[in-house]
Amino acid sequence: RQCTESQTEFRFDCSLSGTTATMAMHRDGALYIGHVGDSRAVLAKRRCGGELRAEDLTEDHKPTCESERRRIQAAGGQVRRLDGDIPHRVFLSGKMYPGLAMTRSIGDTVGVTAGVTSNPDVRALKVQRDWRFLLLCSDGIWEFITSQEAVDIIGKYPASEVQKAVDNLASEAWNRWIQEEGDVVDDITVICAWFGDD
């Protein structure tokens, strides 16, 4: 709402600008997650054998997700993939914009008439003893790295070296973008929060 109000008051134009957001709050033995778009929250759990297992706590809001696609189409928007493009995108009916690779966004108000929404998915989970760390990362991480790969990269480091761990993950994502796309790299943001000191 604030984006729309600011746009109406001519403070800034968010019609073709927007962002995804994934937020987490750990309080009183619970983890609360709020999520819009294709950034992602991933939990690392310790298995009996000691290895770490990734568990996605959010589902990417992509046009290929059936329920998201149906909402877009019901609103009159279109989901299609352009020739030579990798992702499916959201467009206004008969138009070549906004071309969003996600179905929920904060901003990108031109997409509202195509069914793009800023309504988040929200959930609460009771913190468990086998939880090691939580990753909150932008889509630039997830384009070429799986959730399990990200957990494996971070899991090579102790909690005391979290900065080295996130730098390594961000660097790996960057290298894969360069390898796959040449000179194009999407935004790369990594946040890692440990539940304990091990």
C-alpha cells in the first residue's frame, strides 16, 4: 500500500520497480516466516548421522507454480516464456510488460492488474533441537544452486566463521552466474542465522 500511496503522491515511481522479501523472526521458541516473491528461507537440520539436510521453509512464488499461475490468469494476466528466455514471466494481457519472473512482489504495481500481489505467505514453526541454521537468500543464489548445495556449503564452516561461509556461498553463486550467463549476474544476498554455537 505504501508503494501505491508514494507513487500517487509523486515521491517515487514503483510501477515497474519492486522487490521480493523473505523475513524471519525467532522469538519465544518459535520461528515466524513471512515471504513474498522468489527469495527463499531454507532451514538446515542435523540428521542422526551428523549430516545436514536442507528444508525449504518457503515456496518460490513463480509463474510455473500452479496456484500462482491460476491466480494470474483469473485476474486477466498472462504467463508465458519468451523465445530464448529461461523463466516463465507474468505479462499484462496482450502486452510485453511487466515481464516479472515472480508472481508476488512489493512494488511492481503495473502488475497488479495482471494478478501480481504483495500478499505474503506467513507461517510459524516451533524451533526444534535438530535445527542448526537458517538461510535467507535472494533469488540470485537460488538460480543455479539448490537448497541442499547451499546448506552443504555453509555447513563446512563452524558458526564462528559465518562470514566466511556466506562469502563462500555468494562467491559460488557469482561464479555459476558467470559460467551460465557470461556477463549477467542477478542480485546475490545471503543471510545466515545459527540456532546454536555448533
